[in-house]
Amino acid sequence: MTVLTKPAVANLRKELEAALAAVAAKTGVDFTVGIIRFDATSARCKIEGIVRGATGATAPVTPKAAALGRYAYLLGNTFDENKEYRAPSLGVVKVVGYNAKAHKYPFIVQTRGGKRYKYTTMSVKAMVAAGAVA
């Protein structure tokens, strides 16, 4: 009998993402695999699919990036998701996502170096109100 281990689950994720990429090419729906929880004999995960082009983008879109479009109104009329803003502690950042389940820190920002951080709505709203970086 085979037991599921961490390396086996990592391999399972790779195989699952490869299979979903083939399905995405046929159907036009981009899939993302969530956290895989496992024990010795079973594994379970959440799979989300977003119709390609539903958000106006042609590249694959993550669910959190799609949610940003729905919740951008929280940041005011001057918010543009293609512009960069200055965060007091991180420097220049770009707002790249929104996690509706995270009530305290729902907005996800990314630095120019590629690191992602969670921010409160009020903090991001203040960055947007200060204006975009040229």
C-alpha cells in the first residue's frame, strides 16, 4: 500500500496542473489548484475555473486578480489597476489582487521585486488618494 507524502503530493499537484492546462486549452477556462490537504490515504483540494476573457484580459487570470475588478470601487474613482502607487513601508507597489475572505487585509500588492504583501483597505485607499507614481 502506498502512503501519501509531501513529495508525492507535490508531484500530484504538477500532474493535476498539467491535466488542467490541457482542459483549459480545449475549453477556454483557466483553472487554478488551491491548497492540497492530505493524510496518509487521501488528498483533497479546491479547483477554481475562470472563463478566459471574462475580465477583458487574454492571459490566464487568477481568481484574486478577477476579484480585484469587482472590488476596485472600494479604492475610489482614481484607482487604475495598471498604475503603480507608493506604499510608505514598501516603496513602489502595484495592486494585483483582492481576497474577499480576508476581512482585515483583503488587498494584495506586489513590489517591483515581485514580493507580494497583504494590505488593509484603508492603507491602499490612502496610497491611491496620494496619486500614482509617474
